[in-house]
Amino acid sequence: MAMNFSDLYKKISDIPIGDFPSSALSGLLHGYISVFSMVRVNPWLEEVYGSQWDIHERIREIAGELADLVNDPSISLEERVVHVADLLETYLMYSDMDFLDIALEAAYEIISPEGRDEIVLPCRTPEMCRLLCSCYYFTGEERCAELAGEIVADRKTKIFDKSVEEPLENRWNWYRAEEFYENIIGGGKNETVKKMLMVGEELWKQFGKDIDSRDLTDSTLCFDNLALKEYSLI
């Protein structure tokens, strides 16, 4: 029998943040952001998910892990972009200027290496799109908005090989980036959450039946999409 969201939430919440691999932190963060939003809007849900303070502290702990990772020289550029994009997003829920300063410094080391005036695009991943959107939000740098728009446009017009089905996780990450772009830069015309929820249903069918036997990265991916679904239902 597949685990429901409250069971998964309890399982996830019982695990110390430091025990999660770095690959699980993104799903973990976004799951808690959705839960925090639910409880903030409906305080009575604290009986189910714990106090806003407890959820807020979990987000702060995740931010602490991300702050260490963004300056880790051993990780790849793509991994670093993921962690920087996520650390920038934590500021929207946990307003700590130290974390924001760390994230922005790391972001500009990526998009403006060696202190150059021009902003470059070292990769065209969904996480790079989110990073650029956050940089635009916090600094007003128009070039960041333009490049984020290019990534979204390329994604929407690119013709994929129809003989190869795109992995569900890739689709989920791209929809998250498009949704973030729409909220920050695109004027809030947000239809992408509906697509995310459809992919989330597919992910839960794929992973949910044996979630206890899967690794923590898969668990937090399910936690992320189920939390978004719960939030969308209230």
C-alpha cells in the first residue's frame, strides 16, 4: 500500500537534516516551503505538521547545509548551480542576510566569473533559470531576466527526440523553473503548477508503492511533489 503524505512527512521529519545526501536537499527544501505555506495560511494545520517555528527551523537547517555546499570546490558546476538556486530561494522563507549574501556572491561567481562586467550563461539547466530569476529579483539586473527568458524559450521550442521519453524528474525540474520564471518575471500568468501536479501524480505512481525501500533522494522528490499537491488543494 502506498504511503500517504502525512506518513511521508513524519518519516522525513524524523531524519536529521545532516543525514540527507546533497542530492536530496532540493526536494526537501521545496517540500518544506509548501508545508510552511500551508500552515501559515491555515494555522490549525500545526496539529498535523507541527508549528510554523519548527518548519521554519527545518528550512534554516537546510539553508545552512546549502551555504556550505555552494562554496565546495569539489562539486561540479551543475551541482553548484542547483545549490545556489535553492539557497537563494530559502531567503523567501527564511530572511537571513548572511545566507543571501553567500548565495548572491556564489551566483555572480558563476554568471560573472573573474569579476567581469558581462553576465555569461555557463549552462542551460532549469536550475540556472531559477538562479537567474532570483538574481533579477534581488538585484534588478535586466540581463539576468533576459537570459532566464532565453532558457525558458529554448525549452519550450526545442524539439525532443520522440523515440526517447524524457525522465519524469527532468520534466518536474523544468516545470518548477518555468513556474518560478512566471512568478518572478513573466507577470504571474501561472499555468505551470497544473503541469507539475500531473507529473507529480506520475512520480508518485512510480515511486510511492515502495518508498520505504528507496533512497532519500527519491523520498524527498516524492515529498516535494506531494507537498505541492497538498498545498494546491487548500
